[in-house]
Amino acid sequence: MAHFFSGHSRCLICERIIESTEDLRMFPAFLPRGHSPWSYSDGCFHLTCFDGWEWRATFLQLYSEAQRIDASIPKGLTLEENEAWHLRQTLEWHQKILHEDKLRSSSSR
């Protein structure tokens, strides 16, 4: 999860200091390197900046997909099986969203 220090952390969108947790939206690192909004993953945002951000809907959709993967881990696995399952699912998802992002970028040119 992103680290937040009131009065010190900067919003990744506007780059201004975030003064309070009341005006804060945070995300863990969940996107693969190379995805268009990857540099915003694992970051802090002012709520108003995030709400008006062009990537907001896509970012929230991708975050929801990442959470679904985490929540769908089968029960009864050993730690090693759990880690292997999660790695497989995450890598497949990363490949899928990188491919979709590349297609979206190509079509917008």
C-alpha cells in the first residue's frame, strides 16, 4: 500500500501536498510495469483530483479486478500452493490487461 504522511505526501495527479486523510484516496501497487497508468499504482491522490482524473474509471475497474483475484483464492491450499495459484492468476491477468492497453493505445493514435 502507498505510504501517506500528512503534510508531506504529494498527490500523484496535481503534485501538491496532501494535508489531510479526509481528502485522500490511496491504492496499493497492483498494475504491471508498462500499463498506461502504472506510475499511479501504489500512490496517493486528493479525492477531488482522483474524481476528475481521465483514468479514474479504468483505474477503478482494474483495481476491482485485482481485488477479485485476491478474493478468489481457493480454500484449503498450503502456503506454497496459495502463492503459486496467486502468481499464476496475477501473471495471466497482467498479460491480459497489458494486451488490452496496447490495443487501446494503438486505436487512439
